[in-house]
Amino acid sequence: MEKSKSFPEYSCSYTEFGFRDRSSSYNFNGPTQKGTGFITSDDPELKRKKRIKAYNVLTAEGKLKTSVRNSFKWIKNKFSDIRYGV
């Protein structure tokens, strides 16, 4: 890298600070080679576990929605009872 013009004694090189070259940085799309220790996405057991987790999340969301809906109904009924004196 080139030297800074305003501060010539300081270098802009990242290798001096221990940073790696960009070509060897982490790949966020997963490993590029198979057999590197990561579980492949073709594993049916892994797919089943992910599917079950998704079902459990949907179930929890449904329970939460039902609870909130029932709470609003309860509050609405209480205010109606107070207002109309039932």
C-alpha cells in the first residue's frame, strides 16, 4: 500500500496490524469444499430438525396471538361492564 501523503510516517497497510488478505476472509455462504467438518444441507435428519423447529416457532406464535387476543377481549368486557353497569 502507499504511504499517506498527510502523514508519511504512517502506512496504510493492513498487514502491519495482523489483518489477513481479503481473499482468505470468511465466506458467509458456507464452506466452499465438502468434508470440512460442517454438516451439509442435504442431510435429511438436519432438514427434519429444522422443520420441527419451524413448527414449534409457529405454535408459540399462535399461542401468543391467542393470549393477546383473549386479553384484549377481557379488557374490553371489563370496560363494558363498568360503563354499562352489568
